[in-house]
Amino acid sequence: MTVRDTLEEKLKKALNPTNIEVIDESHKHAGHAGARPEGETHFHVNMTSEVFTGKTRIAQQRLVYGTLKEELDGPVHALSLKLKGC
């Protein structure tokens, strides 16, 4: 399973999104710190979930970071987020 697939699967299971898009943007960071030649280090997530409704942007981000802690401590160097509630 790819890192992208792992991120998507974990987010779906934990946050039950109505919409999710996990984009591998590693190619944009080739040669930068944290980038590996094989990629899968830099990601962008667009996600809508009822879990985010009424929460601050920081609280929403903390939910995602908590869900993906293992990946953020390992293969994922950077994660940008665009989150919204339903």
C-alpha cells in the first residue's frame, strides 16, 4: 500500500469524510529538505467532514495530525490541509 493510500484509509476510518482528496505533491519538492527520490513525502489533503463542524481551524488540524501521527513521525515530511465541516 502506498503512503497516499494509507493516509486516505486512516482519515476515512477515523473522520468519516463526505469528501476526501489526498494529493501527493512530492514532485514539487524534489531536492528540498525531507524529499526522497522515490517521493511520497509531501501531501495535500482536501477534506469535508461533519466531525469538523463547529470546530476551529486549529482543532480540525489537530484531529488530522492526531490521526496521522505515525506517518508524520515517519515517511511524511510535509502535510498541507484544506478542511471544512458539513
